[in-house]
Amino acid sequence: MIAAVFHGVAEGVRLEKVPVPEVKNPSDILVKVHRCGVCGSDLATLEGRNVVRAPLIIGHEIGGEVIEVGNEVRLLKPGDHVTMIPDLSCGVCLYCRSNRRNLCPNMVALGEHANGAFAEYLVAPESVIFKVPDDMPWDIIPLAEPLSCVVNGVVKTQLQPGENAVVYGAGPIGLLWLSLLRRSGAGTLISVEPREKRAEAARKVGADFVIDPTKVDPVAEVMRVTDGRGADVAAELVGRTDTIEFAIRSAAYGGRVIIMGTSKPDALACFPAYELMRYEKRIMGSYISNGNFQLAIDELAKGFIPADVIITHRLPIREIHLALELNKRGESIKTLILPGQD
């Protein structure tokens, strides 16, 4: 089979012919990958912000079909349509045993520490494979993984109906945030995004205002459109220190700031400590999903997410380099790779 194999930051990704993976463990499932989405974390891997064990097959946002199962698999069978949560927690550490599996220090992530899904086939344990409705379109299924991460962050905001919210970044994750915040009853909903294609997508999914930070001070503009109050919820999805600082400064008294963008491990952001004390602002991180993957699948099945706005490109695996470049330049929003097509 043909796979996109990452060989490190210097060499990047190469298309290679590799063996089809085999079901070796009794809980293993062999999945034929029909779609695999390009994620911002894939770019972070290529740029060295996300440290992985190369060489390995990258990719983790899948829609696929079960081909073969191990003899201890009970819930899935060949022919089932499935998706995958790529993060394998150990199940026995302090964090796993206190329902915080996303904090597991022993986590192995498919597409980062073990082979992922930019390939025609994938093997993964039953514990991370989820069945989806048979009538869910292949293009929609890969959105379950990023949406589950967004659900984890949105839950942390404790948004009350009518509260103002600002989302920094209108890539796929930002658009999912905006979609869920709109459905959750946000009052004034603001997107901060400099690229026009993504800014227009933000308007389509429900943003009341879209701010171009290259033309105006985003903090001042957030204050202006909220009548000086600021945002009760501020989400940072870019992974840059300046946008992190903007998000904190955009927050209203008692505001909740969620940092979800992947920054460099040594990046340091500054914030006014007095404001956190005096105005009880809260800064929280949000990492991947945690026990809400099935909720994400259900939300997709019920049509909560305007996927036609978010998915902009579909490319065969032989055009993986184009897909990654389109994403890097911001010319695409969500690109799907079709591994079985030339």
C-alpha cells in the first residue's frame, strides 16, 4: 500500500510503498481508510512543534471500514463504518484512574508515536475504534476526532446563554468552536481571522463579527463590539504567544480563556497578573478529548456542524504534499486525503 511517511523535520514526508499492517493482537482491528483529514497537528509535526518518533506514517482523522478483527473483538465486525480516537492512554496511571485520560503521561498517539492513517489501511485496538451510522457520509466521519477535542474545550468554558465569546483563528478547529458556541447560545460571537477565505467561513457558521488583526487592534475591536465589556469566553486556537496574550486581554471580568492552539514547547506568553486577581479571569488549557468522543459522533449525525463550509478540498494520497502546502498557506480549511484513489 502507499503511505505518507514522515522522516523528520529536515526530510519531511515521503510517499512510500509499505506492507499492509496485520492483525496481530486479539483486540486489533484492520481498517480500510476511506478518508483521512489533514490536521493542524500534522503541520506542527512537520515544523517540529510536535515532537514525534520518526519515521512513521502520520494522519489520525479517519473515516473507514472494518476489514478484519481479532478474536477478542466483540463490538465491531467486518463491514462496520468507523472512526478513531488516536490517543491510547495506559489506563492505570493516576490520571487515567481519575477520569483524566487526556493527561496520561504514558499516552501513545497514532500518527505521532505509532503509525497513523495517511495510508490505505490502519491497525488499531478496539478501545479506540468507534462505530458510526452506516448512512453517515465518508467526508463527514473524519470530523469526529477534531470535534471531540472542541467539545472538551467548550465544556470547560461553562458558557451561559447570552454570554459573549471570541475565537482566535478560523481554521477547522476555530470553525468547529464557532459552530458549537452558536448552538450553545452565545450572545455576541466574534471571530479573529486575517485570511479572507477563512473569515468568510466564520461568517457562514455564525460569527456576528469577524476581525482582521492585521488591520485593527483585535483587543480594542472586541471591546468595541461588546460595548466595553469584553468576551466572557475567549478561545485561542492558533498557538502563538501574541494571540494568547490578545485572548487574555480580550476577556471580560470573570472571563474564561481557553488555550487550545499548539505553541512551541518553550514559548512564553505574558499576561497582567493583577487582572487575573482583581477581575477573576481564568486561563485554562484544553488538550485533545476526554470521554466525549461519542458525543461528537452524535452531534455530527444530528447535523450540528456545517461540514460543507469546513471541508474545502479532497485529494488523493499522491497529492499529500499539495494538501499540506494548501493547509500551511491557509488556502484550504479542511482537506481530506483519499488513500485508495490515484
